[in-house]
Amino acid sequence: MEAPTKPTEQLPTPTELAEVKGWFFPADQLLFDWLLSRQQERTEPGDLLEVGVYMGKSAIFTGSYLREGERFTVCDLFDAPAEDSDNSAEMARSYSTLTRRAFEANYLSFHEELPTVVQGLSSVVPDHVTADSCRFVHIDASHLYEHVHADITDARDLLKAHGVVVLDDFRAEHCPGVAAAAWQAVTTGGLHVICITERKLYGTWGDPAAVRAELLTWLETREDLWHEVQTVAGEQLIRINGRKAALPAQPTSRHKGTIPAEVAPVAIPAPAPAAPAPAKRRRSPLRRFAVNVLPPFITKAVVSRRG
């Protein structure tokens, strides 16, 4: 049984996706929208998977493309200790964390039901997701080479032939392990890069020709996305710069129109009326004469004697 939420815990009530903590930039939102919508239009079957969800920003967005009969699985340690994650089933029952409850509160602000939540290391994902069942996998968990390499290997087994994998932080300077695992998958693991953005690499183990060609056609219509085609390791890929990217349609929050408690205006009391300034004392004729005519040392002596 999950630990109950403490009365003192204030779970998030986001009124829009931008209020959910996390890093999911407009260019990547546009590409998620384009790829997931393309799969829907082509009725390509498969489930959705996100490995590493944090507070749920990209998961909320991805969940909007879930179709009837499909399954969306998310996996994260949340803030549970990694050394206890081997027994993931027990951890999910007994160690519900504040981070997990915050993720669930965020997700349910935009969707009627939670995805399948796996609380544990990403290595347990194959125990919960069937091989050759997914059409879209987003990997944004560990930054260690060994873990990312294993996550990519698992993604290859879990994806259908037409499926797309998205690798986060593949070029961030603080994540060299992600870069090593990502490009190793390209050079020796059969992964074909569709495109890259500042943050993410989009690839497939299927035939990339059709999706690349359609993406290029779409990019030609976008004035807010700059792009070019490069050749890497003997294959073409599309590089996209989205610094001017406009956001796609956003998921709608059930809290829309309300003001979150943490940003609600606080009543500020009106300042107390200022005390009246003391009336100025009129100078006596002797004092005025002393100030205006006599040298300062004589003035001081006269005024002191007068006082």
C-alpha cells in the first residue's frame, strides 16, 4: 500500500504545461507532435514508453497521443534510493515518494488516468513492456554510459520496425556517457538518425528514408525552424535549430482558469498614513540677524547664550 499523502504536502496544480517543472523545449515539442501525429495518421500500431520522467512534462505531452487500446508506460526512480530498486514491485507498493506523487498530480491535471508507472531502475523496463510492442520510446534517465547503452539496447528490442527512439542530452557537455552510447548505437548498432536538435537525437532501426523525406517537406513550411542536411557515418541526418520555435497545441489542464496556490496574489495592507510633519519654528529677529550677518563662531555663541 502506498504511503498516504501528508496533509502538509502541497502537490502541484499546474494550469498549463509551462508550469510543470522540467526541460522540454519548443523545438522538441514540435517534433514529438509531428512524429506522433504522423504515426496516428498512418495508423502505425504500438505502445508508448518514457524512461526517466522527472515531474512529467514530456510524459504529459506524449500521453496526449495515446490511442484507445494502447498502453503508455513510464519508468523512473523518482527520489527513491537506487540501491533498493531491485525489488521494484515492493518499492512501488511501499515507498511512494513525494516526487512520484508530484508527477502523478501533474499528469492527472491533464489526463483522466495515469500511465503504467514503474518505479525502479530502467533495467526493469523489459519486465513490464513486451518486446516489439512500442512505436515511440523516449529515453531521458541515467547519464552513465553503461545505463544509457543498456537503455538503447532495450529500446531496440521493444520498438516495432517503424518505431522511433528519442535520446535526450546526447550532446550535453555534462553527459559524455550519453553521447558515447548514442553514437555507438549509430556507428555499430544499426540506429539510423532521423534528425537532431540542440537537446535530442531522433532515430529508428527501421528504414529512415520516408520519415526523413516527409520531415524535410514539413520543415520547408516552417519559418520558425532552421534546418540543414548533414552526412555522418555515411548517412544523412537533419540538423534543426529551434531557438525561434513556436509551441504546438498544448495539453489542457483541468485547473485552467484557476491560480495556483504558490502564485496566488497576497493581499498587501495599505500603508499607514504618514505622521504630520512638525511645524517649523520661526526664528527670532536676533537669530535671523546672527545667521545672516555675523561670522559662524559669533553666531554660535549668540544663539547658545540666547538659548
